[in-house]
Amino acid sequence: MNQEALELLVRRPAQVARWCGLTLLTDELHGQWMQEMIAGRGDMTLLAHRGSYKTSCLAVAMAVTMVVHPMRNMIFLRKTDGDVVEIIRLVRQLLESDAMRCLSEKLWGEPVCLLRADQYSLTCDCYAACRGAAQLLGQGVKGSLTGKHADLVITDDIVNLQDRLSPQERAHTRTVYQELQNIRIPGGRMLNTGTPWHPEDAISLMPGVQRFDCYHTGLLSPAQLEALRQSMSPSLFAANYELRHLPEEGTLFCGAPRYTEDASILRDGLAHVDAAYGGSDLTALTCARLRGGTAYLYGRLFPGHVDGALDEIVRECRRLLCGPIYCETNGDKGYVARELRSRGAQVRTYQERQNKHLKIATHLRRWWPRIRFLTGTDTAYVDQILGYSELSPHDDAPDSAASLLRILDAPGASRT
């Protein structure tokens, strides 16, 4: 066995993929994914955003595995049979590429060739398992798994929009995934790739999760992300690109949030603190300024008692040159205001008399189409606003944002 060829296939699979024509796969990101798929020992679940080439990586890993691990067989599941066909076709193209034939010849003394191939299965002439099953067998989640066994069980995007919309589809996919535990042989592995769509979908059952959202792969530019945000609902963007769940039903705030990277635009704005004193509530900080008919907002959420957030609140307001900081005194008799003043902050207090839901539904909702968030705003802060309804368990961010917008809306408030 040629060690140089083996090293290339196992340790540098992204280079092999580029030789095979998949030129956009990188060593730093995709190479690491494929190395774990090919040579890892435990179960693996790769959650990555749409357009991250995770399925291409999986196809390369399956082709390499067929060449370097001829004693193993694989079962590959996607949502539908049609989805399976396109990936089996890609694996076949990789195996028949000049680069793979050259490397397999160096590895085994002669090029590996396909012995049997159809739309749903592939078997190479190096395959040495004695089970009688195909080396790689693909099927949709509606197909029968009875009597099947494999060293490597692979799922790719078996959870999709149908699982988000249909409780019956979620239950079926979960049942299929649980059945797969009986398909892999003792000591075998499971590889899963996909995108989460619902808190209770089959992905919630998958082990060894690695997450790569759109902000950490470096594959999408800020301009591309902004265009994608505007092309779909916030909940779909969150699921497909940020790998998180947002509710849609009963919410007040529709349309994707928009962002600006210009921190100077908040200079001379105002700030507001909605304090938490324990339990599951969060302390919310909002900094905002109205300018040219647009509301520019920056938001943070802090877990735990407000005492642990006070120093950071003061630092953030000084960084953005926003002040004074507004605090209501209904619940704490001015405690937070006194603590902020002791840290050198300029503070103004007020008594809250308006119904919270009415305040949010009036002031924040009216401004929502004209709000631009400063890049760096906590994702959880924006999520609370997007997911807000009258029955929401947490409303710290929308409450703080609405309170500050009401202050800025008042006659004589600072605006440009």
C-alpha cells in the first residue's frame, strides 16, 4: 500500500476534491470536516448553513471511504429517493475521475473500478466485505430498513421544511432515525449532516454535534448575508443560515432585521436599562438614536442579577457615546439608577404607567420597518424581538427597545 497516496486521501481530502473538480472546498474548513468523516472514530453530526458545501464534503468522504476502507459498507439516507440519486451520481463521478483513479492505482497497484452501479447503489472491485450488501446503498427516509446492516450509517438533510411544518413528518423522521441505531453493526459509526428546522425534529436526537453558522465559516460576505435576509422570513433565515429556531405564529414583528456597521451613527443617542433581579429574566440594555427617519439600535442581554451587568452597561454606553441612561423605578425604588450613578453614569429615572404589551405593540412595532441594528447587537436580543408575542415568557429586549423609542418619540427628544 502506497503511504503517500493513503496520506493524501485521508489527511488531505480537500486537495483530492479540488483535483476532482470541486474547486471551492478549502483545507482549513472542508478538509477538517472530511478528515473527521473519513478517519474519525465516534459518531459525528455536522450542522452547517445552506451553501456551506457540507453535502459535497460528504460525497468526497464516501468516495474516499470506498477506496481506503474496502471492508466497510455504507447506508446513506436523504429525505427522498430523488435526493439520493443526485448524491450517488456525484460519488460515482468522483470515483471515476482521473485523480481518484490515479490515487487508487498508487494505493492498490491498479485503479479501483466500479463493479456494480445503479441509481441507488455503488460497489467497487476492491470491496472485500462478505455480507452480500452493496458497498454504498442510498435510499429515502420512506424506504424500508428491514434486514439492512452497515458499518457506516450516513444521513444528509433528512430533516427539512416539511419537518418544521408537519408534526406527523417530524414524528416519522424521528422514528426512522431511531431505527437507524439498529442498522449499524456493533462498533459502527453514524455520520449526520443537515440543518435544524424545529426544536423537536430528528436533529435533536443526534450526537456529537458540531455547528458552523453563516458568521463563522467565512463563506458568505456581509452583503450576501444581507441579501439573503431580505429574501426570506426571519425564521427561515435563522434556520437555514444561523442554525437556530425562531417562532412565526402570533408574533408582531415580520420582515428580516437590517444592520449597519457604522457605530458612530449612535453618537449622542440615548440608553435604556430593563433590569433583572434573578430567575430566568435577563437585563436588557438598549442604545438608540433617531436619524433621518431611521431608528438605529444596539442591544445587549445579560443573564443573572443586574448587579453583574452594571459595569459592562456603563462601558458600552461610554463606547457608543450614548446617554443619559433611562431606568424605571417602579420595582427597585431607584436602586439601579443609584448604582449606575455611583459608576459615573448620567441617569434619568421615570415611573412606568403604560401596559407593557401595548407599549411594545405601539412604539416598537411602529418603528420596526425603519430600525437598523448596529452590528454586534446580541443575537438573543434580536431573537426576543422577532419572537415576541403577548404570551412570550421573556420580553426584556422588546420592552427596553419600546421604552427607549417612546422616549425618543416624545416632543423635544434628541433626534437629527
